Amino acid sequence: MATDPADPSPLSYGGSGVDYDVIDPLKIAAQRAAAATAQHLDAHGFSEVESSRGESAYVVDVGPFYLASIVECLGSKALVADAMEKLTGKSAYAAIAQDTIAMAVNDLITVGATPLVVQAYWGAGGSEWFADTARSAALLKGWKAACDHCAIAWGGGETPALAGIVEAGRIDLAAACTGIVSPKNRLSLGDHLAPGDAIVLLASSGIHANGVSLARQLAARLPQGYLTPLGESAVPVSYGEALLEPTILYSPITEAVFRTGVRPHYAANITGHGWRKLMRHRADFVYRMHTVPDVPPVLKFIQAEAKMSDRDAYGTFNMGAGFALFVAAEDAERTAAAARKAGVDAWVAGKVEAGAKRLVIEPLGIEYEGSELGLRA
């Protein structure tokens, strides 16, 4: 993705080739078409949980429990791994494997599910991709390690060689995940979300795997590219290394929260659309944030170098908060404490209020209207 290193103009996600104003209407049309297929579950004695349509995972009522499912693609982060391997000789595919599984698992758990099985999709630009045994071994090792971390079975997958579809030397990575919601009162589709609920944010580890197209565009502007040092990092690290920090797997955190007896009313995986994802629920509420976490150095760097306003940055990246749990106010501190004990920092950062749908980030003076997130039919 060539850009002019001397170009001082701001960068945007839409300008990097990802325009949600174009993509999101197709998602909404797909939801409407898909809804008409739910009747096919009747023949098996099952039914869909209708309110799960438009959420991060689809839920089916199978009687004694719910089944949830999701498929997610990694996106373009593998291109950063490929570029860094050429520059440093080091493979990052173990971390890339974790990113791919995280894209699916972190969506699945928003509905209260415990992940059970993950399936792999590794679509290469030709069979020669798999001939690099060190790279393939790193992908295998990272995939299994992520499954073990989440206590999830790796069921199988598909490894197509797609010459002419995927560029030679590249790979398209995706994961499908199935989980169980049991007992049924773990279901968190927002049915109990109400004014007064607290919003608990869980820390991110960096960019995760969203907004990477813009991050790659920025690398082309930097005189040292991916090898540009990040000055604010406690340990010397390059821009490329920071981008490759793997996405946090949040399922051990949500399981820890459930073990305390807390039943979240809703949850959001803060991925594409950034903090606007906090408004994903169908109903009209005001989401008022009084606390923002520290921004990871790599995201501070991107915002500064890409000349993005706070509004654009928080509407694109996770900015230090990778996941949100909406809980009863009396459960907020217990939820944050459970997350910290499980190894991820957390903050009681906001509250739900009555009113027309909007997100207010008070410390930054930012407001997003509900119309700025178009994900639901």
C-alpha cells in the first residue's frame, strides 16, 4: 500500500480501503435475508434466539441450553507479520494464530457463551506457503497454545491453496467457533440492560487485529517503516513489533467473572468501529464514560503520526479497552476485581442512562450519535 512519506495529510480507516459506510449496509441486508431461514430450525425442534441477530454471535435454543456460533477473519495483520519476517528473520505466526482465534472467541463470549470448539481456515495463495516448515510450525504451535489457554477443542479445519484468489506467498486466516450457554441465565443479549448499569472496560494489549489497514498505510509514510522505534515504550520496541503484540483472549476473564456469581447484562468486543461498539445494543440508551484507560504506546503513536483527532481515533481503534462488560452497578467492582485477578486490568469506566442512543466520553469531550453505528437490521 504505497503512500508518499512526505504527505502530511491525516490518515483515515476509510482511506486505507476499509469503508464501513459501504460494508455495513450489506451486513444489514444479510441479516434480513438470513432471518427468513430461521424457520428451518423448527424441523429439528429448535429455535433461534431472535435478539441474537445483529449481535456478535448467533444463538440457538436447543432445550436445556443455548448454542452460540461465530466465524471471524483475521484481516490484514498477517501482512505485517510477513513484512517483519523479511526485515528481522523472525516469524510472528504463533502470535498471529492467537489473533485469529481471538477474533472468533472474543465475539462468541459476548453472548455469555463458554467456547467449546474452534475450526481453522487457512487459505494460502498456493501450496508453497505450507512448504515453509518453520512458519507452518509456528502457526500450529500458536493455534494449539491459544486453544489450551481458552480450554477449547480444536476440531479441524480447511487448508485450501487458492492461487489466483489469494496472492502468492500470502495466507488468509479465519476461525469458526461454537460455544454453549449453560445455565441459560448466562445469556447476555441485553434483555436486562437498564439505566444505572455500570460499564466495565477490560484492557487491550495494543492494536489487537482491528485498524491494521490504517496502521499498514502509516508504515509506508515512516522513513524507517516498521522498524521505526516507539519512543514511549518502557522496553525498546519497533513499530512493527508493537503491531504484532497478540490480541488478548478474553474468555478466561469472562469465565472468571461468571464464577463470582456475576451475570453480565450485556457485553461488547471493541473491534472495528472502535468505542462506537459500546452502542451495539438495539435499544436506546446513553452510554456515559467517565474514565478512559491509558492508551497503549502503539496506538498513541498511530494517532499522532496519522494526525487523527481523538474522535477519529476512538471511533476506529480500541484505544486501550478491548472488551466491555455491562453489569448491575452493585456488581461493577466485583467484576473489575475478577478480571484483574485473572490477569487483565479493568476499570469501572461508565454507566448506562436513559435517553436517545449516544456515547459520551466525558474526559475527551467526545460524543457519537447512535446513527454512527449501523450494524443492525
